[in-house]
Amino acid sequence: MSATVIPTLRYRDAQAAIEYLQNVLGFEATMVIDGEGGVIEHAQLTHGTGMVMLGSIGDGEYDRAAGDGRDPIGAGAIYVVVDDVYGHAAKARSYGADIVMEPEEQDYGGAAYTLRDHEGNIWSFGSYNPWIG
């Protein structure tokens, strides 16, 4: 049985999130479906062979279930494999990214750093790829 995991996030300002992911984190928007009033109904962004999907937070069934009475925004944590951790961090820093853990070599292999995006989601970028060790 085959499975593909694609993280999905909700943002108060999904258009700003798309711009942030593209400009700061190096993602490419491959699909953006606009809704009424500046709402992003659905977006797909790729980074190499990985993908995240996102949309504007709303009051629909999905958002109510994801929040479960709590604020679902800023609850995500995603790890992205990149070739040049230090270069990626330098680019993110040049855009004013909130780097919460500086790039450093990891005991388990490779290097990694972590930032918090403009709505509180945690993004870690590292050269360690668990698929190949």
C-alpha cells in the first residue's frame, strides 16, 4: 500500500502566507484558487519533491474540527530537507524571518535551523534526510 503525506495549514492571511513561503522559504505556488473577499480557498506549494497545501481560515466544518475549540493557527510544525541549510537560513534572515533556532550541526547527522512564520507555524530546514540517512 502506498501513501503520500502532504501537510495542510490554515492562515488568517493566506495570500501573505503564499508570498512568505515563496519569497522567504523558497516554495513555488503551483495552484491557487481564490475565493470571494480575498479568501484563498485552496493553494498548493511545492519545494523540490515536497508539497504543502494551505487555505484561508474560515468557519467551515474543517476549520471547526481542526480548531476543536482552540485557535488552529500557528499549531503546525514542518520539516523540509534542503541542500544548503546555512544559505537557506541566510536568505530567510535577509527577509527578516523570525529564526528561533540558529543553523547548527545535529548529533543525528546534517545541519538544521528553525523559524517561526508570520502566523506562528514552526518550520525546520535541515540537510538530514531520514529516507536516506
